[in-house]
Amino acid sequence: MQQIFNFIFKNSHRLLFLLLLVVSLVLTIQSHSYHRSKVISSANFLTGGVYERVNSFREYLNLKTQNDELALENARLKSIIFNAEDTTSIPKIDSIKGVDKANIIVSKIIHNSYNVYENYLTINSGSADGVKSDMGVVNSAGIIGIVDKTSKNYATIISILNVKSQINAKIKKSNHFGSLVWNGKSTGFVQLIDVPRLASVRKGDTIVTGGQSVIFPENIGIGTIDKIYIDNQTNYYTLNVKLFNDMTNLGHVYIIKSKDREEITNLEKKENE
């Protein structure tokens, strides 16, 4: 301790000079914006450089951990790639709501119109593949339309986005039926009309095929109720249905062959006669 006091007494003039110098510098910096900005920028430069070097050092120390994490991530990504399905191949399907796979024709849409009132699609399967008029067309999300005309290798489909389309459909939870039509306005919505007022309907309820025709099996998905309207003249509901399918972006589809269609059609013709 005595040595410290001796050092201070011995160098008191120098220490006083340094103290006054520091005080004067502080006062100068505080009273002049130019000097203050220069000091701050210099300090930022120095601290930034220090932080950068510290961070680089930390990254260097963590290289092993980062390499291990990258190796695990690469292994996971490769696993996904190696096990991913080939999206370019034609999908296989075992059944559609009880329809045997022998009665399903897999095809692909090669042309799709959705911006006019009477929209049609074209598929790359035709009569040579067993496609006939009035067969139902669906995909994994729901219904697409009904086969209209066929050639040997191609067929056209009446889209559900066609003002002339009319398909039997129902509210899944209550089995109340109506007719599925399109008002020509939005590609994302169709309308279920002639639904009786006694039906219990709520927004979000699922709409499916009704099964009262030989075109589509029962309970194929269509969409969900988005809005509910009441027709005061007919006392029926009109339901705006948000489609499960994005009708502007379609790929592979399934054409359904109804094994009982001919028998049912012939029987109904006899009744009409």
C-alpha cells in the first residue's frame, strides 16, 4: 500500500495532467455534435469488430455440432427423397366408396376450361379404354364431372363448372337431397338447390353425391356449405357450396364404370313405357 502512495506522490503531476486531459476530452465530446458522432462511430466500429470476431470464434467452436446437425438433416432429406412417390406415374387406386377397382379407369386431364359458362375437360382415355358417355369422373378430392363424348383415345367431360350440369347431391349428416348446379360466377363454388326447408343446415356441413343416379356412387365428396339462402317463392334452401377440388388445377382422374347402370336404365325405360 505504501508503494502505491509513493507512486502517486512521485507522479502526481503526470496523473493530474492525464485527469485534466480526460475531463477536457469528455467536455469537448459532449459539447460538440461532430466530435460526439465521430467517437460513437469509432466505438461502434471497434465493438462491431470485436463482436464479429467473438461470433466467428464461437462458430468455429460449434463447427462439430453444426456438422452433426447438417448430417442428420441430409439423412432426413435423403430419406424423404428415396421414399417419395413418383408423382409422374399414374396413381393407383383400390376402390372409390365401394366401387371395385375393376370398374375404375385411371386417366389424365389434358385440357381444362373453367372461364366460360359451359366448361368442358378433355382426358387422354377413350372408348378403347372402356370410357362411355354418362360415366362419372372424380379424383381423390371429389367429383369432377360427367363424360360427354368419346373417341377411340380421348373423351370430353362436362365439368361441374357448367351451367348445364345438374347432379344429384345431399347433405351428408341429414341425407336431405337437392340438385347440384353452377351459377357461372366463381370457379370455387357450386350451388345445391331445391333443399327442403325442414332440412337442418349449417355452414361447414359436408355435401356429397346422393346416390339417386347411376352416374356417381353415394357419398363421393363435393364440398362444404359456405352460405345459406332461402327462396321465399319456393320455400326451399339454396346452398352455396365451397368445392373440395381446385377446378383450375386438375391432374389425374378416375372414371367410374357402373356395373348396374344398364340394368337400372332398362328397367326405368320399361316403367316409362
